[in-house]
Amino acid sequence: MSVLASQALAQLAAAPAPSPVPASGSFSLTVWLVLLPLIGAAVLLLSGRRADPWGHLVGVAASVASFLVAVVLFFSLQGHAGDERSIGQHLFSWVPVAGFHVDAGLLLDPLSMAFVLLITGVGSLIHIYSVGYMSHDAGRRRFFGYLNLFVAAMLLLVLADGYLLLYVGWEGVGLASYLLIGFWTFKPTAATAAKKAFVVNRVGDVGLGLAIMLMFATFGTTSFVGVLGNADFVSSGTLTAIGLLLLLGACGKSAQAPLQTWLLDAMEGPTPVSALIHAATMVTAGVYLVVRSGPIFDLAPDARLAVTIVGAVTLSMGALIGCAKDDIKKVLAASTMSQIGYMVLAAGLGPAGYAIAILHLLTHGFFKAGMFLGAGSVMHALDDEVDMRRYGGLRKVMPITFVTFGLGYLAIIGLPPFSGFFSKDKIIEAAFDKGGTSGWVLGTTALVAAGVTAFYMTRLMAMTFFGEARWAKGAHPHEAPSVMTAPMVVLAIGSVCAGGLLVLGGSLQNWLEPVVGQSVEVGAHTISPTVLTLITLLVVGGGVAGGWVVFGRRSIPVTAPAAGPLVVAARRDLYGDAANEALLMRPGQWLTRWLVWFDGRGVDGFVNGLAATIGGGSARLRRWQTGFVRSYALSMFGGAALVVAAVLVVRL
Amino acid sequence: MSPDWWLYLSAALFSVGAAGVLLRRNAIVVFMCVELMLNAVNLTLVTFSRINGDLDGQIIAFFVMVVAAAEVVVGLAIIVTIFRTRRTASLDEANLLKY
């Protein structure tokens, strides 16, 4: 049954790939979405110290201007009919080689529009927040330059009309991420974390690069229209290969297993960076890639299954790690991994899940960015302390941070009517509705992880805002200035309302339909949605109660107590680094050592040995030349005699 | 008289010459032994010419004589020069051109 059904489903989903309408009127502004922050970055990074006093304002202005353009474009797009909401803007002929012709062009459609609004909207809020957060930092201008560079690259990533231009944005955000994680270059840990993020991302990028090459070899083009529109005519083996390579790329960028290790270390960067890049936008690029490449995954069920497995594994890992970390940013990072795992899981469910994945991505963008900014506010108040065991009782001194963080908390655990409820609940439902054994496994994983999410977020809340104060001596926590609290308030409002607004009347679903295809109505639910919602809420309630009993009611020791093997494993990121070291780094070192040995002894040894043999042999042969004429004469006689003898033997 | 005797004689002369070249040290004697070998060969050629009844062997013998005359000129000049520089005509002393 499943084969037929999935084929029918694939037919249905592969349909939407309409040629984009050429950009005209207000849509010719599309390119300015990318150009404005790019100009901002150029101004900030090239103008030197003289821009220090006003540099941050340029950064904020560039980002806000880009957001305003995005709003204008959004309303212009609203004015079009559903299937004409795909606007292509041709920029220039990029690679005009015979047999390989690539145009650089932008594609504005409902999917990229949703991302553009998220990136520029949340990005602008975080720019504003950074003005306060980085006010005492000598490198603030450089910081804003990098942030603008990131926004430009991220917008290019989601607006590109082909995989090759997407790759440019993909590498651009990787570069910006590297620069911003290692922003505090004087900290060796930050420099190492930046390198680690860069290297791990390269592994994924190789996957994406190979996928693009395979696409070119298969389709002769790398544009979305050319590749996704012709996916029907290609063997499923090729599509599975492309799908798995794309998944590898997504794993690198979105910190999914097995390339998840860099994200926790990436928290070495300034907190606004963690909020913008490593929570709200860049790490969701993998989800974008999978959803954008939907027609490929729809025709490659194996690749899609791999996507769901990666999502399920990562969301469990992230949830487990989140339970044991004491560093507030690492808890949030583990939570980000876990939530992106949810999105990847949803994206792997096919047309039933694409819209839900994007929904969770948008709501997560709000509440996780809000919570990261809240964490930044707490750190700001406590002299950059990140250990939650040194927090406690902050709800009285930091009321705004507490309330905004609390709203984000309610959103992420999925309490109705906060935004996380609508998206996460739907993911669990869709996972169960997948049917079969895999549906049950994925659904149960997502369900249990929702409980674990509630547990570790309750732990975070209890350790940070409740209980007795465990601050370091001399700490005088205070509420952040309004330039920092204002973005937190806006994001908190977003995390309260976004979910409901996007779900109401299926608004996001309808909006995305021209791109991701119609959501397939499941005939019979595995579990009725109402019952499943109740079960989910029960599990979440259990997680909250557990977290409160363990961490809210008891006093928290200032140093981490000894713990069982599972907690130790979670504290050490489930041995992700150890596994990488044992499986990749050590064998790599052995391989290089062996290669050096082989090169020195084997290759050089052979060549040098040959030369030495010939040299030694020649030195001995030389002794034949004695200089005595008569011995030469003897050899001539001997030779002549031999020739004569040979002739005689032959003749006779 | 059977032509075989001439061939035996030339073989004997050739052997005497060869032994002289290999065994004597004096350059002049070695040189004369070379001449002896050449003439032994000439005798063979002439004998073959007689046996076959044509002139080929005799013509080649003339060529050998011409070349030998030229060789004598060059060879004696070299030997005289060696004797002048090294005060000896021993071949074993003139062994500088070696490894």
C-alpha cells in the first residue's frame, strides 16, 4: 500500500514548480533586501575607526530598512493570486560557459517571503538589542558589520533562485557565523569554537556541493525551476543520492546528528549572535533546504526516511543534553538542536509536514530568540556569568526579563495558547499520522521529547529565576536598559501570538501552498488529534512537575554534584566530541602519520634506493677501466674469439 | 703445394702476433706484433684469393696495407710522444687514462 500511496502523494507534491513571474513594479526592490545590509556591512567594515561613534546606527538602519522593504514586498505579494506569488528577478549572467549557463537571480515566493520576514524582523530586533548589549565593547562597529554581513548572506540564501547562488549565501552565513563565534578573538575558547564550527560546517558543505554537482550532471542546470520541475524524469536512485547529500548539507548547517557538536561550542560568541544565527535563522537553513527541495524528497522515500531519523535522533539528543547542562546558553543551544530536530522531522514527513516545519521554524524563531536575549540580559546583569548554579531568585530584580523569558518558556513547552503549542503539537500529530512502525517510533520520540523539553526548561527557569540567590560576591543584578528590553518584549509578544495567528484559518498553510504543495488530508488519524493533544499536554505537565520537584523545591548546590552515567554523558554532550575524536580525528592522525611514513620510507625509499643501487653498481663497474692497454686487448681478443665461436656454432 | 699450408702459416704468425700483443710490455714490440697479425691476415686473404681464383682477397689485402701504413704513421708518432714525456716506452706505465 505504502508504495502506491507515496507515489500518488509524490505526483501531487511534485506539481508545484511554476515558472516565476518576472519582477516588475515594487518587486524590483527584491534585490535591495540583500543589497542594503551588504552595503551596511561594507560601510562598517571598510570605514575604519572613524565610524566607531555612529557605526552601530548604520548597522541597525540597514537591517531595519531591509525589513521595511520586506514588509512592502509582503503586501505586494498579498495582492497577487496564490499561484502567481512566485516572482523571479534576473540579476546578471553569472557563469556564461558553453554547456553550463548559470544566471544569478532572485526568487521571491511565499516560502522565501516567510524567511525574509523572519530574518529581517528578528534580525532588526536583535540589532537593536545589540546596541545595548555591546555598548561597552570596543569592537562594536566590527560586530555590527559582521551582523549585517550575516543578514545579507542569509537573505541571499533564502532568495536565491538556484542551488548555486544558494550555495553562495550558504557559505556566506558560514563565514559570518565563524567571524561572530570567534568575535572575542582574545578568548582561546572562542577562537577554537569558531574553528570547530567552520570545520564541521565544511563537512556538510561538501555534501551540499556534491549534491549541486550531481544535480548539474543529472539535470544540466542548478536552478530550482530546472531541477525541481524535472525531478519526475529522473531515476529514484539518483534522487535518493541527491536527497542524502542535501541532508548532509542540512545536518552541517542545522547542527543535526552526526554533525551536531559545533552548536554547543558556538555559544562562545556574543549572546545576540547566539540568538540570531544559532537559534533563529542560520541553523534553520537546513530545514529551508529540505523544504525547498521537497519535490526531490517526495520522489525519494528512502532519503525522506533518513531525514526523519536524523530529526528524531537529534531532537532526543538535544533534549537529553539540555537536562544536564549548567551553562544557560548551552541549555538553550541544546534546546535549539532539539527544536530544529523537530523541524527536520516534520520536513521529512513530506507534504504533510512542510508547512508545519516552517510553522515551528517561525514560532521557534520568536521564542528561542526571545529566550536567548533574556539569557543575554541575565548575563549582562551578573557580569557575564553563564553558570545557572550562580543564578537564582532573579525574578524580583529583573521583572521584565523574567516575564518575557517566562512567555518564551510557556511557548517552547507547548502550553496552549502560546505559539509552541500549535507547531509542536502538529509535528507530533503528523509524526503519528505517518503510520506504520516508523510513525509510531517517530511520534513516540517526539512526544517523549516534548516532556523532556518541559523538564529541562522548567529546570532552567527554576535555577535562574526562582529559589534563593546564589550570585557571586559583589554582583548587583539590575534590569537591562530599555534598548535591550524592548526587543525582548516584542519577541515575547511574538512568542505568545505568532502560533495562533499563523494557524488561524490555516493562514500559513494557505500562504505556503503554492510552494510546498497541498497538505494531504489523512483519511484516518492514528490517534485522534484531540486525544493526542491531551496526551501531549499530560506529558508536558509531567515534565514541568518533574522539573519543579527536582529543581524548584530543593536548593541548588553551587557546584555540580556527582551524578549517574546518563547525566555525565549528557554533560559531555553525549560524547559527541569523544566520538568524533575516536572515529575521525585519531584515525585521521594515524592515516597522516602512516602516509608520512609511507612517503618517507616507501616512495622516497624506493627512489633513493634505486639511485643508490645504480650508483653503487657503477662504482664497482668503473674498476674495470684499469688503464692497462693489454688487458683491454685481452678483452677484445676474448670478445672476438667469442664472436667467431658463436658464428662457427651457428654455421655448423 | 696445398694452400692449406699457407693458412697454417698465417695462423701461426697470427698467434705469435697475438701472444706478443698480450704479453710484451714494450710499445714498439707490441706495435710490431700488431703489424705481424695484420700481415698474417693479409697472407690468409691472398691465399683465399688463390683458392677461389678471383681478386677479391688481394684487393682487400691492398686496403689493409694502405690502412696499416697510415696506422704506422699515427701509432709511431704517439709512441714517440709518450717516450719523450715519460722517458719510457712501457705500456704498463702509460695507464693514466683510467677510472
